[in-house]
Amino acid sequence: AVCCSDEIYCCPNGYTCDVVAETCIKNVVCPDGSQCDAGDTCCKISSGGYGCCPLPNAVCCSDEEHCCPNGYTCSAGTCTKGLETIPFIKKHHAKNTNAMTPLERRHGTL
């Protein structure tokens, strides 16, 4: 299980806590089996695995480090949509579903 930040609720593995709505949201599963939080987009990263862009249906940039919102194009270090330009968004590493968290290790739940 994954304990939520409110320290009251927990969600099953493979889910992310939505403390405000008091619900668990199913994570996004990447092609290699790693996971991103609900609402993220899986994108390949330069190390060979997958990373998470913190946007839904994002555009994964060819540099394998950044992403852009849906409808934008990765272009020369920025995201562009017509005349609008915004900064690239940095991806973060996806969660390895085989890794044990310290809480699980302490309690021996895997």
C-alpha cells in the first residue's frame, strides 16, 4: 500500500492518493512496466527507461528530457503553439513497480 500525505488514508500499489477528493486514482503504466502518477504522460528518457511528464496527453520532445503540453510542438528549447511560446517542461523518473518502499521493507509486506 501507499500511505497518503494526510497520514490518514492509504491506497493500493499502482494508485496515487487524491487527498482532497479522498480517493485513489489509478497510475499510468508505461510500456516498460514502470508507472507515472495519474494524469502524467509516459515519455522515453535518455537513460533508456521511461520518465513522466506532469501533464496529460503531453508531447514528448526528441531530446528525451523535456515535454510540452498537448497541442504544442517542441522547438529550439521551448514549446510553441502558433505564436505562443512557453518553456520546456522537465520530465521526472517513472516509478519502478518492483522497488520496495522503506515502509514496505520495514513491515515486510512484499
